[in-house]
Amino acid sequence: MDAWRVEHDLLGDKMVPSDAYYGVQTVRAMENFVVSNIPISQFPFFIQALGYIKKATALANLEYQILDPAVAKAIIEACDEIIGGKLHDQFPVDAIQGGAGTSTNMNANEVIANRALEIMGKKRGEYKIVHPNNHVNLSQSTNDVYPTSIRLAAAWMLNALLDELESFKQSLEEKGREFHDVLKMGRTQLQDAIPMTLGQEFIAWAESVGEDIERMRIAQTLLYEINMGATAIGTGLNAPKGYAEVVTRHLALLTGLPLVPSRNLIKATQDSGGFIELSGVLKRIAAKVSKICNDLRLLSSGPRAGINEINLPPMQPGSSIMPGKVNPVIPEVVNQVAFDVIGNDLAITLAAEAGQLELNVMEPLIAFKLFTSINNLTNVLHILTNRCITGITANKERCREMVENSIGLVTALVPVLGYELCSEIAKKAQKTEGSVYRIVLEEGYLSEEDLTRILSPESMLCI
């Protein structure tokens, strides 16, 4: 068998590996775009989305009786294989590419056409029977296929991220309940503030994550408005009348997603606002989770010369030179992923702004950065929950000791002793380096019973 076959396009002849399902335009893209070295096959939901779209368009074309039933049947069968996870290795084009995603769309068209030919008992490359453009891409353009595939893939990927956010939230809540009676010092501007419980700290983090989950679900709904049927610029040229509604109906039934056609296909073809908003929510999540990890690193600092209120589970030796050192490696990796997501958000924003007239040619970068952010956040949240949060323990006596030795303790006594007396107590504690707790007892301002009651975790929970 020959190792190569010859295929032809606008620019002339090109050699294509005989065992490849992709064709000439994919080969040109592989030569032109050696950029990230991350092929689109690394995003399986993206490839499955293309399979669903091509199947939906074949069904719509069949409904309009503009596609031969035998050809449609073979295309649909090829699409089902891609949806099922097959042939993904035949999508080698780089995730970052010129052409507004044309290379990705043609990669899909060529793979589906050649697999359909095989299903019909023909040879790969016999495009007179099943053609990548004339049949697989019938009633479509890259400019409606590509953004729709991004939307479908992102919507599916967000389900895993939402699951990890829910697990993270639940884990924080469990720690909040576990630490409900651990009295500690709250801090503002890294200075002693007022007493609280460690449980309150974890519950507050959980509530913060809960807000992000709500906003992510709202952002996810923005992905359900698609521009299939828009073809080149939104006018629907070369597609039958009413095609947007018909193909969207088929795609919604196939995917189970509540998809709707955009009210204005010209607007939808050039507008990347939904991607900006989704990326903004991802940035929000990244920043807030990173802040929580900063807190975990501070609260676990030490163990002898730091705050040391909590212990993070040890994951690995922390130094090649310092014996016994264990570092907070899980929060550290979360911080780094967060910085990457925040950087990706800027790239997505700039790419969205760079759209010109009726199309945004920068959508490949938007897709790449969006998928990367969702993937990395999903993975690192799983790590954070399972390899850090669930194993955190509290140093209860250390927390209590720091409360009793803190001048900030005096604020909790203001309602009982008054501001002026508490100011005097604070000044004396500062001057003598004594404990507010001990000064109050020694001066007889309060009994130990009353002081303990005021500083009880139950009292702190009422704040």
C-alpha cells in the first residue's frame, strides 16, 4: 500500500499520509501553525462538539432534502464515532491558529468525509462521493460552526468545574463545623483584630465559594445561545430559509442542552461578550480561591516561628538542604494556577476586543485560553480539596493562647467594661507586655467565670 495519497485544494496538490483521515487543508495547517504544540485533540469535549454539530447539520440537511440520504447516513455514523471518542487522534491542528478556526472546521470536515467514505465502502480521498465542503460542511461556515463548538465544549467542561467547586465548598463547611469551638484571633491588615472561631473562618470561605457557584451557573447559561445557520457573517447565505431554527432544534435534542438560536445572527457572529463574561467569572473564582490559599499558608506558617494555628497535611519533603522542612505545596500550586487563569482572562479580553467588523478572527486564542482555564481550575480544585482541605487539623491550644495574649482581645470587652477602661487596659498591656486576659483578672475587672463566658465560642458565633 502506498504511504501517501495526493489531494488537491485551492493552492494546489499536497501529499497526505494514506492512513490519515484528515486531508490536504489539515496538512497545510499542521505546517503553518507550529505554535503551542497542543493539538485540538487535547480538548475532547471540543472534538465531540464538532461531531455533534456536523451530525445535527446532516440531519437538518436531510430534513430539507438537500443531502443524499446515503451520504447523510454515512456522515451521521462517522459523527457518532467521533462523539463516542474515536478518531480524536486525527485532529492534529494546533489550538492556536490563524484563519478564525477554519483549520479546525476543515479538519473535522475531512475526517468525517473520509470516515464516511470508508463506511460506504470507498477509499479515503474519493471526494466526488463525499466531499468535505460540499457535503459535510453543507449549509455551514466556519464562522457558525467554530464559535458554537466552543460554546458546547465550554458548557460541558463547566459541569466538572461546578462539581469540584461544590466539593470544595462542602469540605470547607465540614471543617467549619469541626472547628466550631476553636477560639482564635481574627486579623485585619495582618494585625490582631478581635476574637472569632476557626469554624467561622472556614464557613466564611465556604459562603464565598457558594457565591461563585451561583455566578458560574449564570455564566453557563450564556453559552446556550448559538449562531448556527448564520454561515459566513450572519445573513444565512447558502443555507435554507429557517435553517437556524431547524439545526438548533436538532443540536439541542442531540446534546440535551437548552440551546436557542441567537435573535440576531449577525450580532452573534461577531460578538464575544459571552466568552468575556465567562472568563471574568473564572478570574473571580481564581482570585478568591487563591486568597483562601494565601490564608491557609499564613495560618499554617511556622511551625515554631509562625502563626501555626492550623496544620496542613504534609505532602512531600520541602527542602533539598533543610531537614524536616515541609512546605504548603498544595496552596502554592493553586496560587500559580490562579495567576495563569487571571492572565488568560486578559488574553481573552484582548482577543475579544480585537474582533473587526463581522467576525472575530481571534476566537482560536479565546477557545484555547478558556479551555485551559476551565481544565486547570477543575484539576487544581480537586487537588486542593482532597489533598489539603480534608486533612487540615487545628492547633486548639495555640489558637487559645494567642487570643489570651493578644491586645485585640480588649475589643470584645468594650460592651462590658466601656471604651475608656478598655483603652487603659490596652495601654497597660502594651507597656508591660502583659496579657489583657491576665490584667483583667488581676485588676478584678471581671471574674474568670465572666471573662470565660464573654470569650466563649458561643459568644463569638453571635457576632
